[in-house]
Amino acid sequence: MGFAWINLPVSVGDIITANQINEIRTNINTNRNLVGLNNYTWTKSITIGTKIEVSEFAEMKTALDAAYDANYCSNHKTTHYVSNQFTHDNIYCATHNATHYGTNNAVINNSHLNLDKSSHYTTNYSTHKVTNNLSHQISYDNSLHGTHQGTYNSLINSTHQNSYQIADYYENRETYNLNDRTLDYVPNYTNADSGL
């Protein structure tokens, strides 16, 4: 159904009025709204006394063409969209990724890594160092102390034992020799000498 024109049609020789231009604009915007487009933004308002120029008709043509281009069958849109988008996406994405992904990934990843590493290091290093260093140090000290103590005890025990055995040997030897010499000088008493 067409529009119920109030100020149109016009005849040859008629003066074009502001109401006629505004009625055309209104109906164009109605068509635009029906296909999901917003009202067209006209360059200037048309009122009584406004000079009508070629630019007004060029704007109306542009606004109406956009409404026509947007007026398509929804079923055709669905079929066309699915089939063509899939092909377009596969071709375009592959080309786009090959061109931009490698470079962008290297730049962004390096930048992100440096920023994130610095932030993470500053935030977590001190706490982690204090907490874990103390735990590691205690475990290491206990392990090292046990190893060194065992080695030291074995070394000292062996040294002391050898020294003790040598000293004990000489001490016993002197005692034995002394006893032996004492026995050598015991007078040889007989019954006659004792007067018995």
C-alpha cells in the first residue's frame, strides 16, 4: 500500500513548498524504519521561505536508496548469510591470522610477559622467599648437621680410640715391666735363712 500523500502530486509549473519536501522526507524515514534503519539526518530543516536546492533531492535519494538496499527477504538473508559467511570467514580469517597473528602475538606476548613477570616477581618474591627460605634452611641445616655430625663423630671416635689404645698399651706395658722387675729382685729366702 502506498502513502496517502497530502501535499502531492504536483503539476508542471507548480511551486514546490516546504510541506511537500518535508512530507517526502517523512515517508522516506518511515520506509527506513520499516527495514530497521534510523531516521536520516538531514543537512538542514525546510521551513517556509527556505530555498530548495539540488542537495535536498540528493539527500532524499541517498536516504531512500539505503532503505531499498536494506529491504530483503529474511529467508534469503539467512541462507545467504550462513553459506557466504562460512566461506568468507574461513578465507578472511586464515589470511588475516597469517598476516597479523604472528607479529601481534610476538609483540603482545613479549610485552605482557615482561609486565606480568615484573609485577608477579615484585608481589610474590619477598613473601615466597621469606616463607620458603626459612623452611628450606631448617631442612637443609638439619640434614647437613646430621651428615657432618656423623662424619665428625666417626673421625673423632676413631682418632680418640686409637690414641686411647696406644696410651693404654704403654701404660699397661710399664706396669707389667715394673711388676716383672720387682719379681726379679725378691730375695730368695730359704728355711735356713729364716731361722725356721
